[in-house]
Amino acid sequence: MQAPSGFGRMAWTWQTAVFWMVIAALLLAMGIWERRSPGGSPRRGILGLTTTRGDRLFISLLAAAYLHMLWLALSAWPLHWATALSCVLAVLIFRKV
């Protein structure tokens, strides 16, 4: 039996494709935003960190990843609730952090 080559060995589902498309869309949107309004107005948030828009996006993505992992480990509820909660968390991070 021949080992699969290329993407054949990966478990690509429509959910995985949507995930990567959302990440790509976020990066594209941030690039356009930065091009239109350079600098991103660094500000000091409630955590005491001085962050730019890119920093806040990175923090939002990390928070969403950890929230989803905790959700999978501790809850039997559907994962779309964790996604909705992650979106709310991202808005809060962009406003407060």
C-alpha cells in the first residue's frame, strides 16, 4: 500500500476549510484596515499592555483557541456556542485590551 502524498493524509472537512478561510479573511481585513489607517493607534488596556490592532487580533485568536479547547474538554454542548462566545470575547478584547 502506498502512503498518501500531498494533502491526502490530512483530514480536511468543510469545517476545517471554513476555519482557515476565516483566518485568511481576518488577516486580509486587518491588512486593508492598516493600509487605510496606518499605525493602529497603540493604546494601553485593562491588562496594562500597550497593544496595536494586530496584537489585539492575535490575543483574540489565542483566546478563541483556548476557549474552544476548554469547551471541548468540559462541555457536551455544541461547539457553535463556543464560537459565538469567542466572537463576543474578540469584540471585548478589541474594545478594552
